[in-house]
Amino acid sequence: MALQELTNTSFKIIADNLDNPKGLAFAPDGSLYVAEAGVGGDGASIPSPSGQGDLSYGSSGAISKIENGVAKRVVTGLPSVAFRDGTGAAGPHDIKFDAAGIAYVLLGYAADPALRDSLGDTDLGKVVTCDLSTSTWSSIADISNYEVTNKILSRDCEIASNPLSFYVNNNKLVVVDAGTNSILSINTGDSNLEKIAEIPNRILTNPIFPGTKSENFDRGHVPPPSAYPQAPPSQLSIQSVPTDVVKGLDGAYYVCEFTGFPFPEGGAKIYRIDVNGELKVFADGFTQLIDMAFDAEGSLYVLQHMNQSGWKGKADGALIQIAPNGERKTLIEGNGLESPSALTIGSDGAFYILNQGGRPGSGQVIRVENPKNISGHI
């Protein structure tokens, strides 16, 4: 597919045709890499926690390097599970580099940890270090096993381990698990794992449920329409589903959330975890947050995967700035930004965003110039 300009000239597609891209990062040498979750494969299958089918195993996960408008896969054969059509994929979810240039890759899972062995000898649910020059990797921590051993399990009826994103803090990797709603710390020196925080369920009052004809937008994590109650309850317990963690200039960690089904609009929050591990709400009123980044001045940029509850079928996302004084500004909203899954800020000051993330074969990397000069609806 030829590269195209989006409708706004501030956007430029610098790579496309990616398979379920979930994370991206710059290496110390300035090269941009993307983690592709893959499309599963023809191997063994396990049931999806949503009850909407089976996830099939394969080695279609990859790490790609973006150069001159081309995504070149430099690490291949990484584990992946997905539905037969390639949707609902879990595999390489994120990539980050430490100051020495070591590449760490977070491999998701998004299923019951008790079923992982049935897939064979797999690194799903683990953190690995990757040698980008030889397309080899080595496991340094088994997150899914740690969660089972320490009984850090999903709540309610769904049991799933799904490491999704992480932050490199010197010799520690701080990981968010969207399945267990937990934040974990890994010491890269001795692979020691520990839980930093757990985000509790919340009570949603007068929840709005999708109708039977609503979009089945995420069948890997959403119950089938047949499971919706004919008369929604007046109160419903929903999970947080944390999606990213970053460190602020104040030394605290900030965690954003997607929220669980039925994905209430304006219901997503950003939490602050101080140096003592105390968890407090930093900001709220967002919808389906998926990623964040701080700039050098302390402004926090948050990415909405969708601006409306996903089951409404509207893929428009948004990039929102939260200034150090708390003032908010919508920099980008829709108009080509669709189901974004990750962002990073380049040394050139431009924003690099995974667009159409979580889609097989159609993921994109877009570059946004001068995002601070764009505001409102564009």
C-alpha cells in the first residue's frame, strides 16, 4: 500500500501495513521501533476470556524498525495468540530501551494463566530482552506466573493475565497489567518481581449498556451481545483496566486506564502513585485511555483510543494535553486519528502515534508536527 497523507497536513504516515501494533519507542541512536502483536497462527488454541471464541497460537509477533517509510521486521518469530481472523491479538505489546541501548519487549497474553502450558513452551506473559541484530531474545521475568503464584488474579468472572505496557526507570521496569489491574516492578539485575499497586474496582451507577445491534468492537475482552442483561442493573462493578505507566518530574508514577465494560464515557481516570506507594486520582473525565507521555516541561499527553464507548462503532481517538497547572487542551480529535494505540515524543519535538492499532495488516505509524499548535477539532 502506498503511503498517504491524512486529511490534515500536520499528519504524515511514515509506515503502514502493521499487524496489531501495540507499542513504539526510540532507541538511544534515534531509530524508531514498533512492537507488533502479530496475528496468532495455526497452533494450539485456548478459549478467550470473553467467551467469544478461541485464540490460536503462532509465531507471528515481531519487532519492526521504521526507516524511510518502510517497516522492516528485525525480530521475528515472537509468540502471538489471536482469533482466526487475526483480531484480538496478544503478543509483543511494548518495547522500550534503557540508557545502555538494551531492548526490552513486553509479551502480553490476555487469557487464563492456567491455560498457557497448553500452548507449549511460550514466552507469552513475560518480559524478554531482544538482540535486534540477531533476532533472538531471552526471558528475564515471568509476569503471568508471578501473578498466579502470588494470587494476583483478575476479579469478577474473568481470569486473565495481560501485561500491556511498561516504563524503564533506571534498573527497574514498571509494568501495567490490564488483566489483573496491577502495577508491578521488575529489577533487571536479579529479575525480582513485586507488586507496587492494585487499582480497585469501582461502582458504576446507572450504566449505559449497548443494544443488541451495537458494534462488537473488542470481542477478545467484551462479552457477546447475548450476555447483555435486558434490564441493566442500577449499579455495576467495573474493573479499571490500566493501560500505561509513566514517571513524572515529581518522581511519582502516573497510570491511565481504559476502564472495563461497558466502557463509560468520561469514566477513565489517571492515577498518581507516590514514592510511598499511595494511590490517588490525578485527573478524570476521559474515555478509554490507552497511552501517555510527559514532555520535558512537565506537560502530560494522554491518548484516547476512542472518544466514545467502543461499542458505538466510532473509531475516532484524541490526543489531550494536561499542562503542569492542570489546564487541559485537546490537540487532536478524530479527522484521521482512528483507534490509536500508543504514542511517543521524538527528539525533534514531533509526536509519533500508532494509528489504527489493534488491527491486523492495517496499523500505521503517523508523525504529527507541532502538536502544541493544533487545538480543538481539526
